[in-house]
Amino acid sequence: MTSTLKWKNAERILDLLPVLASLLFGILCAFLLKTSSFGQYQVTPFSESTLGSSIGSFANAFYFAILAGIGATVLYVLLKRNKHRLVSFITGFALTAALLLLSIVYLYAVLSEFPIQHLDIIVVSASIVVTAAADYTILMGKRFSSLAVLCIGGGLGTFLGFALPTASTVLILIVLAVYDAYAVYRGAVGKIARNGLDQLRGLSFSFKDVQMGLGDLTFYSMLSGHMLLNFGLTACIASLIGILAGCFVSFRIVEKKGVFPGLPFPIFFGLAAGFMTLLRVPS
């Protein structure tokens, strides 16, 4: 009995390897942004400086949650009506837009460190090639499609963690973690998951008997990337350990229940572990 339990724990630890790979790729992207001259981007509709930190942060958090809810509902309705071609078009368009954005951001971050003429033309041209290759790999289900999804999750999450201020980042992660719990049990996300996330090619990842949405990977890296960029390597490593611990707990629950939200445990464990490193014990 003890040997069986240990083996199951070992299997669940192996299930963490894709999540770890995505997080490590996100951390590499964070180092690229941290050491480059890349400027800050405004990716939220509400400015904390204009509305006030608290109001702006809450508004951004609920904006993200509403977008997630609308997106999941639209996809569920289309899948229920067997509009698979339209679903493929929507997911393919979203994936292409994300890939093109990330390719431009990270290629510019790397190449801008070198004295290259016509840098903008080179970056855009190379980004189009990278996006086309990644699109083909993922949407056609080629050999390295899972690896591409892991890299997209890590890169996109880090970019969001780079672009967002801390208050908005924390509140967005908390609100989305709470929404994820509701959406899996009561909303469209759970209904889609029970029918198989592989219907959404490019927006999900499968490893052995575990299926995860691209959003889960994205928000894990958003947390660890933000920690590295704003609070340093120690906070980043602590948050990474917290995320992996939360994923381990979630995977064990999935064994029993079949479906379980991917954000609550990893996000809350990761936030707690990361911010605990910032506490100063009085001497």
C-alpha cells in the first residue's frame, strides 16, 4: 500500500514537468525583458494613475474576468451547435495574434541589443515567419505542438506580468482564480472541459492523463514573471515552488473528481510563497 501511494505521488510529480518547463521558459523571457531596453506597455483599459490604484486595479481584474466569461460562453455555445469550423477560426485567429505579438516583443528584446540596421523590418519579417511556423505546428497537430503551447503560455504570461502594475496583477490573478472555480463547476469552462479540451486546438495542453488550458499556463507565468521583474529572483523561485505545489494538489484532486479548476491552488500558493519572501523579520 505504501509503495503504491509513493508511486502515485511520483507520477503526479512527473506530471508537473510540462508546467515547470512553461514556467522556466517564462522566466527566460522575463530575463530578456529585464535586460533589454524594451518600453512599458499599457495592456489594460483602466489606468491606476487616473482612477486611483484601488479602483483601477479592481476594474482591470473584473475586466479580465468578464472577458474570460464571455469568451468561454461563446466557445461553449458554438461547440454545442457543432460550429467547429467557426471555433477553429476564432481560436486560430486568437492564437495567431498572440504569437505575432510575442514574436515581435521577444525578438525585438533580443536583437535590439545589437547594432543592426533596419531592425524593425527584420523583427517584423522574422516574427511573421515564426508565427506561421508555430501556427502550422499547433493547428495541424504536428510533433512539437505541445512544446509550442507551453512556450506560448510562458511567454504570454511573462509579457502580461511585465506590462501590468503589481496591484492589478495580484487582483487579476485572485479574481480569475475565484472565477475559475465557479466556471469549472457552474459555468461554460467546466462543460467544455467535460467534453474534452482537445476540441480547442492551441488553447489546451495534454500530458499523459492531464489536460490543462492555455490560460492556466499563462497565469502561472504571469505570477512568476511579475515576481522576477519586480521583486527579484528569490520571490520568483518561491512563487514557482508555490505554483508547482498547488498544481500537485490539483492533480491529486483531478484523480478523484475528473475535473478541477487549474488556477485556485497554484495561484494562491504562488502568491503566498512569493510575498512571504518580502516580509522583513524585525531584529
